[in-house]
Amino acid sequence: MTPTPTCKINLALQGGGSHGALTWGVLDALLEDGSLVFDGISGTSAGAMNAVALAQGFAKAARQESDPAAAQALGAELARATLTELWEGVGTMGSLMWGAPLPGSPFMGVLNQFFSPYQTNPLDINPLRKLLERVVDFEALTHPPMEGVVPKVFVCATNVRTGRGCIFSGRKLSADAVMASACLPQLFKAVEIDGEPYWDGGFSGNPALYPLIYGTASSDILLVQINPIEHTDLPNTAADIMDRMNEVTFNAGLLAELRAIEFVKRLLEQGKLDPTRYKKVLLHRVDGGSVLKGYGASTKTRSDMRFVRELFELGREQGQQWLQQHRSDIGVRQTLRINDNPA
């Protein structure tokens, strides 16, 4: 019997190409457990795909059940099914380059020195869009019939003109917004929304945490991190250097936000800020980056079914371990030590 959800929490889902399949596994474990209520989800790139797929399950349940508790229970089941449909769809496509830092292959390196996607992909073909539109009903997602059942979704994309991150949520959430969040400029044309061009959200927030702080009631944020923070070995080949540059770039915004949150938390504890105006955030993390470190950045574009399933199982293990170790910490104490992320 599924336990009644008792713990409200936010999710922050990093992007990282097909490594997002590990996040799928983490989410599957959390949904299977049944003890959590997801207040909000912030996602970038593959994290945005996972975010809307999870929320789609609860949106569908809210249309089928009038009782909130029944809708929550059914939503967890349907969310697991929707995430499975999404990633099995990715797996059937084989090897794709999507929403992730480019691997440092010599061919792609030379190609991108001389050609842009406006020459190499003039029709702007991206099979992920069709998959996304088949799996997610954005009309149902943006017009939930029941309050408190469907998590609030925040998707980050980078405005090409201003260089700033833009958050799409509520009625502004769309397939275009998710594709913009996963738009790597070396591979795809900028996604235009309301006359503004957007690139991958990883350049500005991978993922963005502030929407969860200001846009939800929950103080707890569980970060599912799939980009390694640290590397002990010094990269010394062109490919390894490029891979590490991309990891550093796509983690920079997150690290800055983590430091800012920790700074505000210290000021609150010292009584220097008004607690009625500033939320005390409790941060938690599933560290998928350390698990994925051995795979290398080039595997972010590998998406055959065997590989996707392998990462899914790794993610389930990580999710189950986190629940076992930290379920009782939700709403009580922070378990992510910011000092573990030196910068």
C-alpha cells in the first residue's frame, strides 16, 4: 500500500544530455516511495524534460480524480509511466546530440569552427520536439483543474540577446520553452519565443534555484546534480579540456546560487535579516555527478536503450539511498554542505 505523502519538497533538476536518464531513475525511486509531495520543480535542458514529464502525470491524475489524496497517489503512478515513455522514446532514437555540452570529438570540433546549425541543420530538425509533444499535454499542464496536486514547473532558458536566464512557468510553459532550455547553439538554431531568441538554459542556470525559493511554499530543495563539480585529474587532451570547460561553465550559475543561499542563511542565523521576509532554505542533494564522472562527457550524446536503462538503474539506487539516509531530515535540517562545493 502506498503511504500517504507527508513531506513537501522542491526538486531542482540539472541538465546533461542523456545523463538525464540517471535523474529519471532518481525520480522513479522518489515517486515509488510515495511519501513526498512535490511543491515545485525547476529544470534545465534534460532536467526540464524530466520536470514536465513528471508534472504531466499529476496533471493527468488531477483530471481523473476529484479527491486530492487519490489524485496524488494516481499522479505518482502516472508520472512514473510518463517518464518511462519519454526515456524509452529517447532510447529508441539511438545516439543523439541534444541539450548537452558538445563532446570534444575532432570531427565536431572542426565542423563547428566553420559551420553553424544555420548551415548544417537549415530545417532545424530536432526529433525530440515530436517526442516531447507526444508525451506531454502542455494545455493540461498549464491549466490544472486542482490546486496543490500538480507541481509548479519552472524551466530556464538563456536569452541570446541579453545573456540572462529567463524562467518559463505557468501559462508561459510550452514545448517551445522546453526546447529552448535544451537548445545548444552549436547544434540547433535559437528557439524564438515572443520575438526573443533563446539558447540552452545551462549557460545561465543549471538549474535555477531562485524560482523555487520565491515561487513555492516549501523550504526544502532537493538538487539532482548530474554534472561533476570536481575532477582530480588534470585534463591534458583537447577533448578532455573541452569537456571540463563545459562542465565548469554549466555548473557556474548553480554554484553562485548555492553560495548566495548559504550567505543569506548565515545572516538569518545571526539575526541580521528579517525572517518574515527571507526564507530559510534547506538544501539537499543527490550527487549523480560523482557517479557519472567515470562515464565521460562524450556519453552525454549516447542514448541507446541499453545505456539509458543502465543510467536509470544507477539513478534508482541513488534515489533509494538518499531516501533511506535523509527522509527524516526533510523540513528539519539541511543535508548539503556548501563547503563540499568549493569554488
